[in-house]
Amino acid sequence: MADSTIKVFGIVFFLVLISQGYSQCFVSDISVRQSKTGVIVEGKQEWSVIITNKCPCPQKNVILNCKGFNSIERINPSLLTVSSDLCLLNAGQPIYKNVIKFKYVWDHQFPLNPISSVIFCS
């Protein structure tokens, strides 16, 4: 009985490693940096957002938590698509080592925390 439990645990552990790119990458490898640009638009602060993938493997379908996100400045939907409390980054396309940049204008900074992605390691 103990031997079969160990085998099942080993198989599950192996599958988890494969699904995470052999433990090379995680959604936490998506870095979101924000800073004030110093520009004020209609009395609101402009924010610059730089998003990078620190993993050697591409990540696609990157979803950010953007609860309450708003901007009086239009954001290109190919960079950030807002749907309720979630945002799709880069139109779901893979993010390699490239940098995604956009700006938004609002009273305060939004967290924009990465919550999920699909990792492709070869």
C-alpha cells in the first residue's frame, strides 16, 4: 500500500513539474513595474507600466488582477484588455524577453498583479 502511494505521489509530482515548465518558470516571473510620469491629465496622475518576463520560456495568456482598473487615457487593447476585474496582457500572445509598455491616467496606481499564465518551455 505504501509503495503504491509513493508511486502515485511521484507521478503527480512529475506532472506538476512538467506543467510548470520543469520548474523553470512561474507566473511570478512576470514583473510589473509602475511609476509616475510626472504628467497630469485632467487633474489625474499619469502612470507608466513596464511588464517583463524574467523567465527564459515564453508565457502567453497572461492574466493580471486589475480590480477596479480605470483610465481616462485610452490603452491599446493589443497591450491590455480590461474585462471586469481581470486584464489580458498582450492580446494573449506570448511574452518572451520583450517588454510590454503602456501608460494610464488615474488618481491612484492599480496593483496589476499577474495571477495566471500558460508557460511554454521546450
